Amino acid sequence: YKELFFIKFQTKKYKKNMNGQYPKKNVLGQLAIVLHAHLPYVRKNEKNSLEEDWLFQAILECYIPLLQAIESSKKENPLNTKLTISLSPTLLSLLDNKQIQETFPFWIKTRNDFLRELPQKEKNASAFLMNNLNDKYSYWEECSGNLIEKFRVLNRSGNLDILTCAATHGYLPILRENPETVKGQINTAIRSHENIFGTKPLGIWLPECAYYENLDEILFNSGIRYAILDGHGILNATPRPRYGVYAPICSKKGVAFFGRDSESTLPVWSAKDGFPGDRVYREFHKDLGWELPATKLQEKGISCKRPLGLKFHKITDENVPLGKKEFYLETEAIKKAEEHADTYLQSRLKQLEKLTLSSSFNPLLVAPFDAELFGHWWYEGPIFLKNILKKSSRYLIKLTNLKEFLMPSPNLQICDPSPSSWGQGGYHNYWINDANAWIVPEITKAGSTFVDLCKENYNSDLSTRLFKQAARELLLSESSDWSFILRAGTTTELAKERIERHLFRFWKLVEMIKNNSTINLKFLEDIEEEDKVFLEINIDDWRK
């Protein structure tokens, strides 16, 4: 199926004119919005933990609002409700966890209690928050907490193209010294995706859009047929693509690569130069959790001051200190989000007009974003996106997803992508620098040891358990999230502790594998329960 699906764009000769799927008189071009939904594996058997907050705030502010926006648009205009979304394997494992699903109602109740106890003035100002909590919880109850099924339905209808990602969001260029560790990341992700959705993914979101030479061969051999790169990866490809980032390219190994169009993304992700910084939008940094007395938090089982996801002030002005921010007005913000959607589409219309004047092809604008931008970082983001879905056809813009774009087998130029990431300047330095470079030799050494260990034959059931759990701990230690946090300087102690925890567990398991007489079954059982991820993991993925 996969070979037939993409065989044409792999073998056709490159032609001067790219054949668009839609007549030029009906649309000027296509827009593919690509969302990357991801959280590191942050499961912790502890109520009110910081890690629990990360997940539940993302569910409340991002994942449910996005599903609501897409479902609403689908009812009104199913043919033009098209998005691409990657759901990382670690996020899916958290969403699929029954214990976590059972904890969410308690988390919602705690937030509602905080709002009810506010003084009347603040209670009035935060009324929209309580309404939002109740609305999202109703949605959660209606689907019994099964958000994965909601995504699955939209995928089957063709409105969503769901991509996978590397298993634990490992930064693949760092892992390249041991190609088997890259294969372990990719193949574990594919197997996990198939286990959850019933089909193998054809597309992948490369963590941080990071690419290195010949990664396409590993992707192709694993069954992946398309991916997204930063614009640098396309514009610096060999040879230089005729259509720049406005058409995908195909590598010699047979993988299609879509390039990020910075003009289509800057207005949305930049708080300084884009829409999210508007004065009427909700202020992200002023959270009730920072302002309540520690004793008040502790009464509800929260050990220290931290964000609760309860924010009811607006940006007001970037020069206004947090203590002087004005109360948020929901109707004002909704109206502004609708206006910004029109502004965005008008700008894409002008951009497409210029492109079609200079070249006789149907251009594609690819706009990739972190999904959590919409709702979590930019509270009004889902409203903005809902209006994009609703209004795009009025501006002669056809929304598409990556799979749909490739279905007609368009003629793609054969190019070798350039090594790149979507970090500043397209380089890798955000994930390899003075703050986090110490991680690289640690995970490289662990990867080399595990690849060598996998050459041996250990056939007992206990050895298989040890090997599988060692593979999980290795994968969890490779997550690029920890490198990112160390560089950003936010929850650095947590990031450092996570890396060291998984590497400690990995080396302890390796020791047990090598020395059968020192197996600690209690230790194994405890970490099998705590790091209960990728049950379908296959050690053959790390074998040469």
C-alpha cells in the first residue's frame, strides 16, 4: 500500500510546472497548518505534582479546545477542514493512561475550588475561567476522557492527518553516532502509533525539525514517506529547489520533505512581533498560583507556589508590571482573535498572489507550530484557528494536510535536504551548548553499550524483561525536552534529575543483564510500573 501510495512521486521526472490539485481560478494556493502536540513522559504517581500540571493544563487549554474547534468547523465545512497534527508517542501514552484519566476530575475540582474562594471582585473577573473549566470538563466526560478516540475519528474522516514523532522526542542528530539508537527512536514510535491507531504512520514530525545527512534512508526503511523541515533544510538543499519552500522536495531515498514558511508562521508564534502579544489577550505570566499564600496551596495538597493555570488578567501593555495588569475581558479578546484571523488570511492571500504572478504553479504554504502554542501559551489561539478553518475559502485559500497534498502524486524535485533544525538560524546549538552538552557523551555511551549488548543472545523471560526496560530507560534519557529546559534555564533541577534518574536505572539494568546473580526483582517491578511506556517495544530495533 505504501509503495503504491507514493510510487509516482518517487519515479516521475521533475517537470518545470507543478500541477496543482485545484483549478487556479478557484484558489490561489494551499495552506497546510501543521501542529506538533508533545509532552515528555512525565507520569508520576503523585497527586498535584508539577508533571501532572503540565499534562492537565495542556488538556484543558490546548487539546480539548483544538478538538472542539476542528469538530465545529467540520460540521460547517468538512471539505475545507484540513489540518496535520503530530501526536508524540509519549503524549499518547499519557493520554491513554487510565490512572491519569481518573485523576483529571480531581484536578479540575481543585481549580474550581480556588476560584470559588476568591474575593468577589476577582471572582467576577475570573467567571470566564470557571465557565471554561466546566465546558472542557463536560467535553471530557462526554467522551469518557478518551481524547485519542476523538483524534482517531478525525483522522479516519480525512480532516486530520496524524503524524508520529520520535519515541521520546530524541534529538536525532545527537544520536547519529549509533544509528541503531536512531532506529530505536523511529521504530518504537511507529509501533506505538500502530498499536494505538491501528495503522502505521506515513508521516513524521522530526523532533525540533532536526535533520542530518542520510537520515532519510532510516526513515524510508522504517516506512516513513514524508516529514517537515525548517526552511533552512529545504532552501539549502542540493540542488537548490526551484520553488523554494513553496513545494515539497523528494530525497533520493524516496522521502518527501515539506519546508516551513517563515512568513506564514512569524505572525502566530512571536509574542513580540505577532498576534499573541496584543494588549487585550490573556497575560500568560500572571497566575493565581504565584499570588496565593503557600498555606492556601498546601491546604489543597500543592506543596509550593507554582502556576495553577488560573490566569484572569490581560497583557494590558508590555511595559506594565504584573501587579498593574488589568482584568481580562473575554468578549474583547474573542473579537480581536477573529480580527487577527482575517488579518492572517489577508496576508496569505497577498503572499500567494505574488507567488502566482512570478511562477505558474500552485504554491503550498506550510505553517508548522507547537500545538501547545494554541491555548496554553496563547490562550485565544484555538479561537484564532477556528476562524482560520471557517474563513480561509473566502480568501481563495484551500486548506490541506500533508497526506492529502501528496495523494495526487505531484511531480517533486529530487533534492538532498540540508542538515538543519528549527532552532535559531537553523542550527543545532540550542540543543548542544554549555548548559546541556554534558548530556551528549552520557547518552552516546549508554547507546553504544546497549547496541553492543543486543548482539548477545539472552533468551529467558527475565532477560527479555530486563532488556525491554533498559531500552525504555535509554529512550527516556534521550528526550530533547531535558536539553531544551537546561538551555532555557527554567525547571533545570527537574530536567537534570530526569536524565540522571533514567540513566541510573539504565546502567543498573545493564549490570543485572551482565550478571544474572544480582537481579533485583523489586527494583525491576517498581520501574516497570513507573516507566510503563512502549509495552510493544522490540529489542531487534537496536540490533545491527
